[in-house]
Amino acid sequence: MEIKIMTYAAIAYVKKNIHFVANHYKQNDQPEKWLREALGEAPFVSIDIAEIPDFDLELSQERSDTDVKNIKTLYENMITLNDSFASDERLWAGLAHTKFYSYMINRWKMQDAEGTKLESSILDHFFFNHGQQRSYMVNSLARLWWYGRKLYKADSNLLWEYLDYISTDINGVLFTLFGSNWANNATLVSSFFETIIDYEKRKGRRLTRKEINEGMRFMQLLGGTYSLDVVEKEFIDQQLQNYYMNY
């Protein structure tokens, strides 16, 4: 798939002039045309990444219904991205304004938004409009990839077990997960989800969002006492199991 990244100049232009250009999104004007006219140069640069096949994202009537499926689709097709490239605003802004422009416009119903709500929606979902970690959660395409990055089980037959587990409350759980330093360690993420899934099987009941998020905060506190990156996985598992024994 041909990937077009958005130039720094184009990103800066839209952010600086959002009040004036927001109507282009509302009217579904093609970015490659109006941005080129405004900049006097190409707003996107093509990058050839042979490992990424062509694919599309889906959109249901309820919009959020297809988020889980799109996480799987986007991450599996773009799994070869390294974390550095996946952290680059130009990549996601480029895809949002080219290949997935129609998806973005309809996902956020740009035609129905007005004023500052429209402007904020553009800045949040098409660009990185916050600190880096929060932008990963808010930018519409970056969040699909990074959610996949956190939850994909490459060494298992159940590749999406963790994602499927939280599929009915993705944002309610993952906002806390993304705000946790320990979640950068795939082994710790695995320990956490394996423990709570096992707990539910043994107790025969579903943990609430509050209980899951409190467990994540316990992991954060545990990281303030121990160096979680070097302790044995079995130790982490036992600490989590002991924590949930109180429920």
C-alpha cells in the first residue's frame, strides 16, 4: 500500500489556521487539493513500504461498533511498523487525510459538527493535539495501532484474547492502561490480563471497570516498590493474585 505522510509544513498550516480551514473538513473537500493551493507545494510525501498490504477500515451505523475489528485489521496489516515510526504524527496525519480520509470524515460526522467542536475534533482525531501518550489514545488511527500494539499476543494462538476481553469497554480500560508506566512492558501486560481473566473463571463473575482499573493502579504502586522490569514474572503474578483475593 502506498503511504503518504503529511509534511511538517502542512501540519503546521492546518493547526495554525484551524478556524479558517475547518470548513474544508465539514464539506468533505479533498485535502490534497486545498492544502496544495494554500501551501504552494505538495502537502504529502509518498513512502514505499512494501510490507504493508492494501486494506480498508469499516464503519458501522454506531461508529464505535467496528473499533475492535478495525484495531485488529489495522494492526495486523501494519504490524511491521516500528515504535518510532508509529510515534510520528506525520504518518497518522497523512493516512487520515489520504487513504482513510472518508473513514475519518464519517467516523466523526464532520458534516454535523460546528464551531469549536468541529475544530477540536479535527485537531484531536487527525493530528497529535496533546502530549505524546494521550495523543496515541485520541488520534483515531494511532489509537487503533497502539491499542493493537499493547494487546496483541504474538506468541499465542489466542492473538486477540485481551482485546476481546475488554471489547465492550475499550476506552474505559485502555485509558488507564496507557497512563501506566508498567504497561510499556509486554510481559507485565500479559501478567495483568492473565490474572484477571483467571480470577473471573475461578470466581464465576465479571470484574467491573472500576475493579480492573484499580488493579492497574495497584500495578503502578507495585512499580514504585519493585523494579518490575527485572523481577520474576511469577512474583508479579502472585502479587496480583493476592490483590484480587480481597475481592
